[in-house]
Amino acid sequence: MPIWTDWGLENSGLSVHSTGTSLLTILGSHLGCVAVAELPAPSRGEYAYAGNEVRSDCVWFDKETRNPLMIAEFERYSGSAADKMKLEGKMQNLLMAQHRWGDESRQLVLAYWTIGLVSVPDHSSLREIVANGFTGLERNRIFGSIARVRFFQFVLGFSGENKRLLLETIVERAA
């Protein structure tokens, strides 16, 4: 994606978020999946009550079974307390989306972008949200899952004089 690797992006609005979700969607298509960005999970089954809309940044579907293979969220992370809470909310969203898709997806991805290398979030506590579940805003219990959780850090840096953000590397992070 030359817009991210050569041209650079302005650090404003949702430009990085849109580019990140586009990259995840393009990658899913390239790998032979049906990949969709910004897709609401169906409001059905036991978790239909768990919020009005549960939207995922990217979902990859198997062409044969039509089941989701991977559900992903993409979020900014600076190391602040507010950003840590955002990532927790994203993990909760991933778990609710997985339940709404009928627990078919066994792969949940939290991708977060940083400017430079910052201290990484506590991946263990984020994994616990999926493993143990949580209590929703309406005091409803969202049960945990055995889904595999993967973390990817998109490290961005500034280009020369124009101070646009360039993707430097993507690092898979362990717990």
C-alpha cells in the first residue's frame, strides 16, 4: 500500500484507522477469503441483547463454509490509560462479535498502531477478557471463549519534511 509505505498519511481524523482496516481487508482477500470491513455482526441468538450493534473493523469469511475465520479490530495506542481502556473495549467487541457469529471464528485479532515503539499493552489481561468474558453495560454476562487471540503492533514513523506517517513495520506480539 504505497499510500502508507511511500506517500505517508496525515495524522488526522480517521486516516490511519481507515488505512489499517483497508490493509486487513485487502490481506484477507489476497489470502483467498471473503473479507469485509466495518461489518456489523448479526443480532441473533443468545447475544442479540448484548448491545444494539456490534461492528467489527474486519471479518474474513471462508468461501466454502461462509463462516467467519477471523475477526479483527484496529485501534490507536499511545500507552495512555485512556488508550488502554479503548483496547479493553475492542477486546470486548471482538468477543461479542464472535458470539454473534455463532462462535464459528476461532481467531480474534487486535491490531493497534503506535507512533514509534511505545510500551506495549498488557496482552495477558486483554486475553483474559476473551477467556473469562465480562459483564456488559446492561449487567448482562458475556461468557468467555476458547478463541485464539493474536496481537499485531503497526509501528508508524514520520517521513522527512512533510511529517506524514509511514508504516515502518508490523510486529506480532505475544502475551
